[in-house]
Amino acid sequence: MIDETGMDAGTATVEAGSGVGAVVALDELGRHRLWRVCLEDLKASLPQPSWATWLAGTALVEADEERYVVGVGTQIACDWIQQRYLAAIVETVRRHSGQARAQVELAVIEGLAEPPEDDAPTVVAVEVVRPPRDDEGHDRARIENNLGRKAIFALQGKRGPDVGSVTVTDVVGKVTRTFTLGQLGGLEMDVYAWLLGQWTPRNEGRVSFSLRELSRGLRVSWNGDFGIEAKRAIRRMKAMTITGKVWDADTKRYKEHGFSLVDEYQLEEERESMEADSTRGSGRVTVLLGDWIVRQMQAGQYAELDLDIYRSQSLRKPKARRLFQYLECEEGERDGTFIRVPINEYLAETMGTSDCRNNPSRFRRDLLDYGRAICRATSGLYESFEIKAGMGRNAWMLQIRRSPNWRLRREEDRRLFNAEYREELLHLAESRQANEHRPRRALG
């Protein structure tokens, strides 16, 4: 049997009366070769470390009519693949098997047998709870500490008018959002976290990418609508000015600071006409992050966000991701293992909602739901979320417990970054010596 790749796919069993050439079962060699083609396809579309860690050691153990069973070595790997990669696997199996209605199941099989051919994939999966990041940073997202605490995003579901100004009080102080293309929502929150993940000392906040790269980074299947919305999100971020205001009652000191998330952006793509927006995703976007944001990043004022956690199915709700951002920016007490947060309208505004003012009991229930989602997504790094009575009438506190491994992971993130940072600074110094007249911060 020759499949569409031109390879001998092994032996297939065909059932009489099931249609012309309907494949009911593949033998072991056929399954191996079909799965090898699928793995190569998946390898091309996923970050190399994610593919090597979770998919390279899998095997197609059953192929019966429209049912395909993929064997994995551990329950951890099974859960991880189920949440993050199953949809891509189903699409790939359907394409290469010719079965448009094929369904894929996962099964934990300890000690998977070696493939029957000596040309089996050479990459062996390693069981780890947290997948490594690739060298290009595509598994990285970050949130600057101030942005994690301030009421930057509106996650109520409605953007409101395109032009306006909104002033609210968050957990830090007052913040004014001034906008000309509408307020920033969940998409802008995720896109900006990904953009910060691509920052390095060498690029000085100048991030260049294709829209398809952005969709892969955010774990979103590409389509033209996403490309159009992503371009609108970048324009909105450029059109937003943020002004933070803080007054210290003890010292009588007032501080006001205005900044932008994006200083400049450039979009280059093929179009049929000036007004005909492209949905191909083949063009390139270059974004120059706000100067103040870049200086904060250089000072290490940010939290790392693992995209496999941040964009997991467990954190599919934008408010859950926003709570996760906020908590990742909080050092907490007891070496980071304990956090106490007053449940009030200031926390709600930081999370981009007015639910605490409109329906306090529902807001508390939602916080527990988001907390359970964070516990699932982080595989135990966050252990529990509880609501306790606070001091005073109708006062409530959110108490969060994190594993000691959270601190160890944070320290490892920073150690790895410091090593990368030193290397980047050396490259940057060499580049500037070679071209002393190169402008530091400009597009074009």
C-alpha cells in the first residue's frame, strides 16, 4: 500500500461493504509509518522542545476504521497532550490517513515497544513536568510587574466607545486609560504578554514577527479572522496611553506617570488594494515596545509566564489568565508560598472587571473557580485558593498557597535569564562598536 507521501505504508485490512478502499485496520508496520509521517508534520508546526518532550516518544498502537489510538508513556504526558496538542493531532491524522472523520484517543502504555523498523524516530521523550523553552523564546511570555497589578485591560466583554478616557482605582492607585481605538481586551492582553516574551537586550524592544508566528505562539489555529483581529489589537495598543497616579497619605507625596505600551509599529504585507485587508498572514509586523516598558524589562521588573500554562485549556477564560498574571507578579510571604489579597473593587479593576461592585458574591465564586483552574494548569505549583473573612463588616480575603517549587522555579528562571542577559549584552556591545552611528530606538 502506497500512501500520499509515496512511502510503503504497510498492510491494510479492507472490510467488504464498507466503501471503496475503506481502511479498517493497519498492521504494526503500517501504523508505524503513518505515525512517523504525522510526527514529522507535527514537528514542523510545534516548538522543538515541546515536540521532543511530549510527542517524540509516542506511538500509534491501534488504527481501526475511524478510531486511532495513540500510546504515551506516562499519565502526565497523556494529560499534557490531551489539553494542548490533541486537536492538532486529530487534524494531522485525518489529513494523512484520508479518514475525514477519524477520531484520536490517548492511552497510557508503560514501556512502549520499539518500532518494528530500524528507521524509527531517534528523538526520545523525557518525562518532565515543565517543558523546556526553545532557544528562540517562542514558548515565552512575560508580564511587567506594574502591568500585572494595574487596571490596564477591560475584560467585561464590551470595549465601549472607540474614543474616550476611563479612570479607575486598582490595587496600586488610580489609573487613567486614554484611547482612540477602543479599550484593550483579552486579545491585547495575550498579544502583549507574548510580545514581552520576545524582548531581549539585543533587540532593544524591537520585535519582528509574522502573524502566523503570533498565532502559533498563542496556541491559536491560524485563520484570516485572527490575522485581522491581531492587527487591530496592535493598533489599539499603539493608540492607548496609560497614566498612573499614586498619593502617599503619610508623606503627602503625589506621583503621576504616563507611558505607552507600544511606541511604534510597522506592518508590511501584500494586498489587492489599499483598503483590502489581507488574511494570508504572510506579511511582517515590527513593534517597538514602549521605552519605559523596555527600561523596566532591563531592570528585571517582570514575571515569566510559561505559555503552555498560560494558554492552556484550564485557563481559557481571560479573567483567569489575568488573575494568574497578577499573582505571578506577587512575591508573597513565607518564601513566596503564601499570598493574602483583599477581595474588593480594587482587585476587580486590576482583573478588568466591575463584578465586585455589581455582584460581590458572584465575584468571590468566580475567584475560586479561577483559582481551581490555576491549580490545574500549574500542576501543583499553586496548591490552594481559599476565601476567609477579613477584618470588618463584609470584608473578605483571598488566601493562596503555592508550592515551595514555585520559588525554586522563579529562581531558575532568573538564573537562566541572567546568563542569557550577559551573553546578549556582549553581543550588543560588539554590534555597537561595529556601527557607532546606528540609531538605538527607531523603526524603518
